[in-house]
Amino acid sequence: MVLDAAWAVKWLNLCAEAMAEHRVELIELDRAIGDSDHGENMDRGFQAVVAKLGEGTPETPGAAMKLTAMTLMSKVGGAAGPLYGTAFLRAATSLGDSAEVDPGAWAEALAAARDGIVARGKAEPGDKTMVDAWTPAVEAARAAADGGGADLMAVLVAAAEAAEAGAVATDPLVARKGRASYLGERSAGHRDPGAVSSALILRAAVGAAA
Ligand code: ADP
Ligand code: MG
Ligand code: MG
């Protein structure tokens, strides 16, 4: 298995499928602590990414992610559009024009994405945002890739599982960033929608490599 441009295109298509499939769930999560639009925003954004990918095949994973960044920035809006746009752009820059992604490069691309989200949104771990999915994903991917010779699939799975656990772990947290923070203590007891969509994106990366 290689993580090449074809893998990246499949990944982004699976992201679109996941957002369509989980649209209502993301809307319900955002209804509880936000403004009910996260599922719609993400579904619309990734449908636009699929349309863009249909116009011509990117030559590298980085190129596919750059195109995704530009599309999400212009189509998603709200808080998530610029945050995901920055995440995909930083990851694309981290991958450069390599034809294939190796385990270490995937871990570092995730770290670049997370750092971009933090630079843009200024959230810290524990603030009940998508950072709470990305930060454990980065740590798990780095640990799995550490020392080289790691199995690609193991690194992809480690990141996805850590993001999923990170999303679940937002349940008891009180939001300190974004719209949910307006609710103060009342935001506790609900899962952060952006952490859930982030986990869906990282799970789709596994599916594309399977
Ligand atoms: P909006 O809140 O503008 O309606 P969305 O509903 O699409 O945007 O996205 C909300 C998600 O964005 C939240 O669930 C959270 O994960 C994420 N988010 C909001 N603000 C921040 C921030 N400052 N840093 C990181 N993530 C954030
Ligand atoms: Mg919203
Ligand atoms: Mg909104």
C-alpha cells in the first residue's frame, strides 16, 4: 500500500461520503451547543471538494490537500471553514511535492494541521474544540511512526482512534472557544461537533488505504 495521489483523492471522496452520512448527527450536536449548521457546512464543503477533484486529478497528495484547503475556505464559512482550510493548507505545505506519504510524513502533516488550527483559533487542549481530536491524533501518530519502519496502516489507525477517543472525551468539558463557549457550564454534557467531524476525516484516511 502506498499513500499517493490516488489514495488522497479516495480519502477526500470518503470524507465527503462521511459528511453526508453523518450530516444529521453533526447538525444535532451543533444544535445542542451551537447554531445547528456544522453538518450542513461540512457536507456542502466536501461536496464542493469532490466537484473540484472531478475537474482534474491532482498529481500529489499535497496538491489534493491544497485544493481541499482552498475549497473548504471558500465554501464552508463559519468557524470551521477557515480552521479546516488552514489545517489542510498547512498539511499540504508539510507534505510538499512528495509523490508518496510515509508514516513519519503523515504524523508531521497532522502536526502541521493541528498547529494551523491552533494558530488560527487560539484554542488549547481541553477547550472543547476540534483541537481535542487533533492533539491526541498527532501524539498517537507520532508514537506509532516513531523510530521508522512503522506500518503505514498502523499509523493511520492510531491517529483515527485517538481522534475518536478525543472527540468522546469532549463530552464533560466546558467550552472555552467558539460559539459553544457562550453557553458556559451548560456546554458540558455534549460532544463537540468539530471534534467529531475531525475524527471522521481521520477515519476516512484509514478507509482510503484499506
Ligand atoms: P460556527 O460555530 O461558526 O457555526 P461550525 O458549526 O461549522 O461553525 O463549527 C463549529 C466547530 O468549530 C466547533 O464544534 C469547534 O470544534 C470548532 N471551533 C470553533 N471555534 C474554534 C476555535 N477557536 N479553535 C478551534 N476550533 C474551534
Ligand atoms: Mg455551527
Ligand atoms: Mg454557524
